[in-house]
Amino acid sequence: MVAPEELGEAEVEAWRALRAASGAPLNPFMEPEFTRAVGRVRPAARVAVVTEAQGTSRNGSADAGAVPGAPGAGAGPAAGAGLAAGAGLAAAGFFPYEAGPLGRGRAIGLGVSDSQGSVLRPGLRLDVRDLMRACSLSAWEFDNLEDGQTGFLPYAAEGFESPVIDMGDGYEAYEAGLRLSAPKFYRTTTAKERRLGRQAGEVRFVFDERDPAALDALMEWKSAQYRRTGRRDRFAKDWIRDLVRLLANTRTPGCSGVLSVLYVADRPVAAHFGLRSATVLSCWFPSYDTEFAKYSPGLVLHLRMAEAAAAEGICMLDLGRGAAEYKDSLKTGGLKVYEGSAMRPGPLAVLHRASREPGRRIHSFVRNRPVLASLAQRTLNQVGRVRAR
């Protein structure tokens, strides 16, 4: 078990290679750069490095079912750059997590990470409870577990759709489909963009903006939006603001921060900050200047962003878990993500379940009943109006 900054370059490269071989969409939240960035702002961040003897069976047989520290399993913890190679071992898996009090673990960056889980060699089977025991975890909480994480899926309490825009055939094909699937949405949004240009000034879009002032403006808009809608202001937390700034300056093939900005007469009116790999753009923090709300600049931004992403070779925009009318209009399909907690039997796991499960069940009960969900949203909006006074 190591802190993320203790991973050597050989292990980072092995992580990238294992992820590329997984067959899953190359979500940047699952790359080592995201875990390393979280490690710089969250001291409790850790990574379990699973190793196996070089030449170990690759067919998923019992000798490949290694766990960190398991005696006789052909695997053990690797700490630092040269350990795996020096001991005749090869990195076979990585499990990023945050360690909390009383063994309460959580997914790395829980609350802001949109894809979670372990990164394992194809065919490698790990016993989740043995893995958690090696990490001294009584529980591991997740809210966006990636589909295909077979070891953790039995612990999922609920599944959700994460809407996506499939850009595999290019933007023109997507736009043609949007005209058919959501004609009113498309006509209204493009008409508002033209009206914005006529009434407010020249409309300009930058896909990968590097101006820190634009990022600051986005975070201010987003904070105001959270407060206005009665939701928890994520940017009130220093670690989240610091994490976004770190990732804004991260440039690697698997995980790069991308700030996209819609300008009118050189004034930013909408922006989005997300993470991209070579083929996936994970949409993360979109917002806009409410002074221009009648033009729906956030929707205009998303169409421009999809067009620019396709030109960059990006095949998928992951809009992220959470219901929103604009997502329903923009999406072409969805991925499955899961919420829950993996637990090891014992009193600490019972304590974790008692503290977390009632709240989760209440949220699920309300979310799955449209009348109650609508009432809850109206209540949040009222709270937001009181905050804004």
C-alpha cells in the first residue's frame, strides 16, 4: 500500500497498459493521473499495488488470483519504482482508495469522481474481502462504480444510467440524429445561438482554454448555481478547488484537463471543465453567466463542445450520472454505474452500515418516486432562494 506520489514511473506505465487492455471506455477518472492529483489534496489517498511473479498464468487460473500480502499467492505489495522489477514481479493490478477512521474506506475522490473501481490484468481474480483486509478496510464506499467491476458489483445497492453522447461516426452524424430525436431542442438551441450573436456580440468558442481567469469565473458560476438550487456547494471545499486547478494543468494522453469556454464579444458567458483521454471526454463542471440565461448559453456550449471533441478524435462524451432535461435531449445512450459499499464482516462494517444505509435508502426512496422527487426539488429551490437573499 503506497501513497499515490510513491508510485514509480514503471508502475504508472503498467497501470496505463492494464487500463488500455481492459476493454472498458478509457474514462480519465480511472487513470493514474487522477489518483495522483487526488493524492496531492487528500492525504489519506492510497493505492494497493498487486504484483505477481513474472510468467504467472494468464488464463485466470487459481495461481493468478493473487492479493496483496496473501502468503503463497505469488503476489504482494509493491512500494516504489523498482520493487516489482527487482523482485522478479510484475504489476498486475491497482486499487486506489481513501482510508478513513475505523477502517472506513471510500473511492478515490468520492463525491467528484465519475468512474471508480480497480484496474486489473484481464483474467485476474481478486477476492474483494481479502483485498480490503490487506488495505485494513472494513468498508469501501462507492457512488460511481464502473460497470464490469465484477468483484465489487455484488455489493452494489443501486444502479444508475450515466448518459453519453456517442460520437463514433463523427459530429455530423450525431447532429443529424439529434435533429430526428430532439428536433424542438435542436431548433430552439441553434436559434438562441444566432439570437445571442445578433443581440450581444460575436459568439466565439474555445475548446481548450488555458486562461486561469476563465476557470475562476466557471467556479464562481458553479458555486452560485449550487447555492441557488439549494445544493451542497462543492467549490466551498478547498480540496475540490485545488484538485480542479491541478487537473487544469495536467496534460497526459490518458488524463488531461479541458476548459471549454463560450465567449460573446470576448466575454465568457458559459464554460465547462472536464477530463479527457484520447477517446472519452468526461463532462464534469458546466455552468454559465445567469445574465445570459435567456439564450441558454450552456446548451449552446454543449453542442459546440461535442463538435470540437469529435474533431479531436473523441468518440464519447460522458455526461455523468444525474437526471437533467438537457442530458435527456443530448444523449444517444448510457453507461451503467453503481452505488453501494463493499464490507468485511465485523463490528466496524456494522457501524458503517448503520451510519450510511438509512440515508441512502431515504434518498433512493424519494428519487424513485416522481411526485416526491418533484417536491424535494421544489424544497431545494426554496432553500436556494433563501440563501440568495
